[in-house]
Amino acid sequence: MLDNIRIVLVAPRGSGNIGSVARAMKNMGLNDLAIVGHGRTQSFSARAMAAHAREILKDSRRFTTLREAVADCGLVVGTTCRGGLYRDHSRSPRVTAPEIVAAARSGKCALVFGPEDHGLDNEELKHCQALITIPTDPGYPSLNLAQAVTICLYEIFLSTLEKVPAEAIERAPAESVERLFDKMKHSLLEIGYLDSQNPDHILFAFRRIFGRAGLEEKDVRILTGLFRQIEWYANEGWKVIEEKKRKGLKIR
Amino acid sequence: MLDNIRIVLVAPRGSGNIGSVARAMKNMGLNDLAIVGHGRTQSFSARAMAAHAREILKDSRRFTTLREAVADCGLVVGTTCRGGLYRDHSRSPRVTAPEIVAAARSGKCALVFGPEDHGLDNEELKHCQALITIPTDPGYPSLNLAQAVTICLYEIFLSTLEKVPAEAIERAPAESVERLFDKMKHSLLEIGYLDSQNPDHILFAFRRIFGRAGLEEKDVRILTGLFRQIEWYANEGWKVIEEKKRKGLKIR
């Protein structure tokens, strides 16, 4: 079940950090490492820091975008050390780890870490259905990347030792959910609900709600149907109105 | 009280590790670092890995023996990743951290880590009144030094908090949510998304999703806004279409 948990490093700067992450993964029983963008997994310092976990570096996969890296994952959890807009629903690793373990019992999960210097940006956070912030001294909340990974994996590993009930729902793959959001954005722009200058702002609220809920495939179908109908109405609804007028029915 | 907890590194090999330890200490609110024997606290890599915790390196103290390094400490806790003779009373960081914190309320404590390659030897263990072993995958129990320190300090830091921040959301009152569902039903009937014979069937799916997520007041406001806009469009959208037709704009 730990095999189902992928560590995704977005644009890691230090290759020594990548090696340290690989080591922590092996210490805690994980093996699926993905790199988004650059990140030298075979440098001297990556291999040195990985110690006996070099096969994780060798087997790691590279993706161009975060969306691709998590496409097959039902649960995508981001990490942030900052609060602020789009980040206020963040929870601790201890609270989140059992949920990750429960989700990993039925499908792939991803735990996503941003670049060392500034972490995940808001565009990347869009893909995350839940957020983790590691509790720290407020005077210096920025953890080293590999140390942040270590703490999260430690909590996940401990959660596997406890008897946890399997998650009640089976989450749809991230890519299905992204297509739903594409559809949603398009239809809600058509009816003028979203600000065309910044449609993602309000969509973030929906991402947060649906991320918290977790969407199953059937939920995705129902919601897609709703937005398809909205889009239909936005384009064809006038015909309904004209038909009503023709029949002399009341229009508000 | 965290000022009373000293991290003691016995003969650390990698100066980068020393810097990483300093950073983890500052992240978790500690500042008292002691080195037994060699260990270059001012090397380039020590300072680089310490990032904003360089003052901990600068203020660190060097001792010839472990005995001297812990001389003023009421509680001395060692760390080991191995079992065996003198080591079978080892416990997890989670169990031990509250005891360290309790002891630190009334005096100095030390948390002792051995060299990267073989850990604390039995002579050094003699000075330790308690032992910590970090739970890991049995296939690779040897953690990087700085990552082991990070996990222990994370547990200690959490122990200082009254309780783990379990940030629950603040759910909106049921009546707000019911009004949302009323609005939703009305608007989705207007655009023909719900079956007028049995509108509640599909609404149940939404109740399930939103129930799982839990809706805060701000979520209710956002969703109400969406359904209000759908309803507006269902009734007034034809005017938008007629305006488009009047201006000779394309209608799908």
C-alpha cells in the first residue's frame, strides 16, 4: 500500500536534496519518486546522499507538468509552509497521514513538494485536494526539503502501523477531476458567473470543497452533467424561451 | 523550555549534516548544539545547509567527551537504529518526547546522536538514561543523521503544543445549507438539469458530496452565488441572446 504513494518533487534545485529524499523514502518503505521539470537524479551528490536508496533515483520518473505527474492519482496532497490565500485549509501531517494511507489502500496517491526556495505556487496548488503544513517554530517555518519529506513520510509510516479504516470512497483519478474543472470553468464563464479576468479565483473555492469531499467517478459524471447542461442552456436556452413566447406562456 | 534541550552530536563526519541539524533545530525552536570530538561547524557546506540557522553553528560548543557534554543535564536520551544488548529498552520518539519536554520544564536535557556510520557505541550508551529508536521500514532502518534529528525534534516540538492542531472546519448551520439546497433545486429545475418528477434523486448526490466536504459559511455563500447566477441566466439569459442577435453577433 506504501507502493501506492508517490513523492513528487516540483523543480528541485539541490540534487543532494533529491538523494536525501530518496533515502528517506526507502527508510519509510516508499519507492515511487517523480520529478517535475529539472532535477539531477544521477549527480554525485544525489547518489551520495541517497546512500542505499540509489535504485529509487534510478527508477524515478520525470514529467513536464505536475498535472501529468499526478494524472493517475486519486488523492493529491500538497505541502506548504506558508498560510495565505488558497492555503488556509492546510492541516498537520499527523491529521492528514491517516487519510493518505486510507486512500492508498484503494489507489494511487501523490504527496507534492515545491522548489526549495519558494515552495508550490498557486497554479500548482490547484492540483492538490488537500494541503499539509508541518508545525514549526514561527520564527523559522521553512524546513529543508528532504527534512520536510522525512517528517511527512514518518507520519505516513506510523499511520500504516495503526489499524485504520479504509477510506469510504474511491477517488476518481486526478485527470478526470481536472477535465471536470475545465468543463466547469468553460460553462461558468459562459453564464457570466466567473470573472473572465480571474476565473481561477472562485474556482479555487470549488477545488477546496471538492478536494475536501473527494470525488468518486460517479460524482465526476454527475457534476460534468450539470456543467454540460449549464453550457447547453447558455447556448440553446433562448430557444426554450422563444418556444414559450410562441406558445404565449409566461416569461419572467 | 525548548532552550533547555541540547542536541549533542558525537563525532559527526559530514559537516553538511551538522548544518542540516542546526536548521532543523531552529525550525523546531531549539538553539543549544554541542559537538563531541571533531566536526567542522564553520565549513562552507555546514553554513550552506544551516541556511538561516547559522547562529546556532556559531554558538555551538565543542567537548572532548560525551560525559562533559551532558554534565549539566538531568535527562540524557540516546538514539539508536539497532536493537541488541543495552538497547532493548529503546522506545519511539512519540512515546519519549513528552518525557523530554516534561523534564525540560525543570532542567537541562540532552538528546544524543552518534556518528553517521555506526551510531552510539555501548560506552556512550552508558551515559543515556533512555533510548529512542525511530520506527522505519525494516529493510533500511538507517536514517540520515539530520533526518533522524528532524524527526525527534518534530515530536518534541509537537509535545510542547497543548494538542496537535487538528484544524477542523467550522461548518455552517444546517439551516444555511438547507437554504442553499432549496436555491440549488430551484435553479437546476429551471435549466432542466433535474428531473421534475424526482428532483431529489440527483440532489442526494450533491448532498453526499457537500456533506462529506462540510461547508463553511463562505462556501455556502459562493455556492448560493453560483445557483443564483444560473437562475438569473435561465430567466434573463434570453435578453443577452437577443441583444447579441440585434448586434448581429454569432449565436451558437
